[in-house]
Amino acid sequence: MMIFIASDHAGFSLKHFVKQWLLQNGYEVCDLGVDKQERVDYPDYAKLLCDRVLETGEQAKGVLICGSGIGMSMSANRFAGIRAALCTSAYMAQITRKHNDANVLCLGARISGEGEVESMLEAFFHTDFEGGRHTCRIGKLDRS
């Protein structure tokens, strides 16, 4: 599975932690930036990542990180076919995969510590979509 990852300046340090976790757990990672802590506009990086996830298809997922995670999640959810979930707990990461088939995990670098982020990554990447009654709902989201 290809994992695309991007952050703004506020998410720079946490992005490196997430990238190392993904690599250590055998994922192929494409780091889309940022490469330094100079101020940038988060919508630019959300668009870059969403375009790549959509181009790659079902075998791709993404992780977006900003200070709160809110800006990245709002930006990402403007793209048809992207189901971005801002998570602050492992339960949220698990349930968004099970029920929403989320393909982008959004994290807040100023909200969650590395231990909680690690548990969210494990939940997000080790949980499958349940399908069933949720499939119709996902179709409605993707048609919006």
C-alpha cells in the first residue's frame, strides 16, 4: 500500500515521526512536504496529497498534518472521492475506517502526542472497511 504524507509548517516535526513509523511498519511512503518549518498554506499540501491519492486509487491512503488537523481535514474533504477524517483517538481512527472507509487520516500536531498518534496509525492502517450498510452511505458522500 502506498501512503502519501504531507504537512504544513506546524505539522513538520510530527510528520517525521509518522513517516518513520510507517516505514518501520513496512509501508511505502511518499513524502510530499514540507521539508522545512517555514510558513506555508495548508490547502496547497492538502490538494497535492489528495490529487496523488485519487490518481493512485484504492491502494493508496494519505496522512495530513497541521497544527489542529482542522484546516487539513476541511481542505481534503473538498475533493470528490476523498474521505478525510480528523482523529484524536485510536477509536476514532478505527471507526472511520470501519464505517466511513476513510482514505486520509488528519492529525493535529498541537493536539496529539506521539504515543496517541502511534495508536491512531495502528488503528487506521490495520482496520478494514466493513461494507454492508455503510457502502450506500459512502456512495452518497462520493456523489456530493
